[in-house]
Amino acid sequence: MPRRVYIYDAEMGWGWLNLLSSVGGFIWLSGWRSSILDIALLSALARKASPQPWNADTLEWATPMPVSGL
């Protein structure tokens, strides 16, 4: 595909490929934007989890976090 060409001739047959790559670029960009927005909102609004978020009485919660002395 030639570079720096604004409009391709119809007989070249690259119109649908150009459209497909443009649509794919916009989908990719919207995915990046939603990921960056999610990271920004989580870092600004998220609460820190408690040391035992499920209130479980099993042995793995009996050890203090972080584990020291290993």
C-alpha cells in the first residue's frame, strides 16, 4: 500500500482495506482510552482493602501480612 496517499483510486481495490484499518484503529484507540480512564478513576476513587476482606476464619488469615522472618 503506498504511503502518504490521501485518496486511493477505486480500481486499486484498497478502499475497503483502508476503511477496515481505520475502523480497527478507532476500536484500538477506544480500548486504550477506556483502560486509561479505568486506571485514573481507580487510582483517584478506590478504597484500600482491609487485611481480611472476606472475614474468613481459616489459617491463612491468622498470619500477619506481610509475612516476615522467612
